[in-house]
Amino acid sequence: MAGIDLSVNISGVDFKNPLIVASGPPTLSAEHVLKCIRAGAAGAVTKTITYDVTQQVQPKPRMLVVNPEDALRNRFYSLYSIDLMSEYRPELWLRQISEAKKEAKAHGGVIIASIAGRTFEEWEKLAKLVEEAGVDMVELNLSCPHLEKNVLMGRAVSSSPEKVSEILKTIKKATSLPVIGKLTPHGANPVELARIMVSSGVNALVSTARFQGLIVDLETMRPVSWGGFGGYGGPWQIPISVSWTAHIAMERLGVPLIGSGGVSKWEDAVQLILAGASAIQVCTAIMINGLKIIPEILRGIEEWMVSKGFQNIADFSGTIIDRIVPLEKLERRKRFRLYIDAEKCVKCGVCIRVCPYGALKAVNTASIPEPEQEECDNCGLCLSICPRRAISFKE
């Protein structure tokens, strides 16, 4: 659209728009990375490159969609999976990225390498290898998989601030590329991790990865599918991801934030940017909806910007930070009266059932509920759940 500039700059690297495809199945090879860029993504993060052979061989089966009907309609769903790191050896990635770099550049696409080492030496070796391959940035996988043991990769290492710091310092010495740290929201405080990473030289942060989950089959009384723990994410995670992004942005750490974790539509992307992100990462939504979701999200962001009079991403990035009301300043006065629109009300009785204060009553099932203003606490539950939007608050 004329006059709208979606480009962003993250740690000195120019992106033509704020949408980056996150590390995962959509980026399992250099050709997959190029497909994402051809579809309109500004950049893509390779599936995590590692020397750990146990992380290169995928469990089968390993993916389960919770509420598949909702997933196909792009509503609230979850993707439960135990997808591990890249199946390809680092040396193969070296050749693939070198070959893909020219086309990516022609499309204005940025290639980011996700890496994970088992030792400090491996972290250093991988950083040098992907720089030699020609990537534009390096992302450190300090979030997935959800390893429990005392190792230097995945979520396990995030429980040790000292090791996180040492990994970052090792990487910064090994490469001149901008380094991105991916934060885990599970079993660690992302704000504390963000501070540690920034103090150790990280150039940008991703907020955040998925949680660990466990789903049990009640018939067999065993964990479903592959039989163990798995990553758990999806659109339901957006409010949590926005919250952590805002908390980190409020710290004003001086490095760009990339919002992630549950983005499935343009509204999710805009929320993350309003909360302080400069760009966003998408993975699960592409797996479920295909690459067509990329231009759909970008078009939605652009149309929203036009409606609000914004010309570039920086115009509204972080706008809500100073508008978040702290707990001690929340409104405690009862200010509203409750009203029911008789023309919209279908006498379903939902509002009567959910009200914890008994402020809504009906003579019988054929009558419209009558509000008891003195009993009403202004909690808003009935207003938000009414299926016909027949309830309103007025000063």
C-alpha cells in the first residue's frame, strides 16, 4: 500500500518486513528456507544445526494437533510435538546455505542460522561454520528441546545463568555476526535471562519459545502418541508471549525484541509489536495453514496500519508499554450499571449461571434476566461471555 513501510532493522540487519519464519519444520532445509522467503517472509531461521546425532534423528510419530477442527479454522488450538533439531549434519548446511544465499538476497531475504552445541567448543565451531556459509545472523537455541539433563543446549542450560553467559561470550568471540538469544518461558524467568544475555553481549532477543506439556490417553492410561513429554504451543499462548515481551521491553535493555510464541494471525503480530517487539516469528501457523499465511499476516498488519495512520513499524512498536496500569493503580470503584438489550437477549440463561454475585435473575426460562444493580460487582464476566452481546455496562 502506498506510503506504508513495513521494513525494520534488527541489530544492523535490514528486513523488508517484520515477519520471520521461526526455526522448525518449515525451515528444515535450505530449500524450505527459500520457500518461506519466496512466499514473502523477510527472513527465516534454519532448523537448529547441531553435532548431536541423538537430536538429528526424529521420533516417529512426534506431532499431535489438539482441537484439529479449530486448527483448520485458525481458532484456538495447540500443537503438541517432540520435533527435535535438524536432521542434516552441519557440513551439509554449510553447502546448502552457501548455494541458497544468492537467491535469498535476490528476494531481499535474511537467513538466520539456529545453532546448539553440547560443549563450548561445539558452540564456537558451529558459529564459525554458519558464518563461513554466509548467514546474516546467528540465533542461539537456549529454549528447545525441553531437555532435563545438565547439558549445554536447549531449555536445560537456561537454568544456569553462568553457562548462558559463557556460551554467549564464546559465540561473540567466534563470530562477527549479530547474535540472537531465544528465551524460554518454561522453568526460567525470561526477564532475568534477557538481562543475562544482554550483559553478555547478545544483539537481539526472541520472546518466547514454547512450553513443555504432557497429554495422557485416559483409555490406555499412558502418554499419547510418542509416549513422553513434548513441546506445547499454539494460538492460546499469545497472551503469555505478549506479557513476557512487554515485561522485557519495560526493562529497556537496549536491544531489539522479536516477538514469538503462538502467532497465527495479523492481530497476534500487532499485539506483540505494540508490546515492544520490532519483528515477529511464526512457525506453527505455517505448519497448519501453509505458506499462504505469510502474505495474509503481512496484509493484515498493513491494513491495520493504514486504519490507524501509521507509516512504519517504529511508529507503534512499544506503544502500550507506558499504558499498562500497575496493580496498585487498578480501578477499585464500582462505576457501572448493568443493562440487558431485550432485542438481542435470547433468554439462554448463561449470564444467570455464571454470575458469582447472583446479580442476574429471571422469573422463568421465558423471561429476560433482570439485573440487581446493588448485587452487581462490575466484574464483567456476564458481559464478556454473553453469546449475543446483549449485556452492556454504562457509567
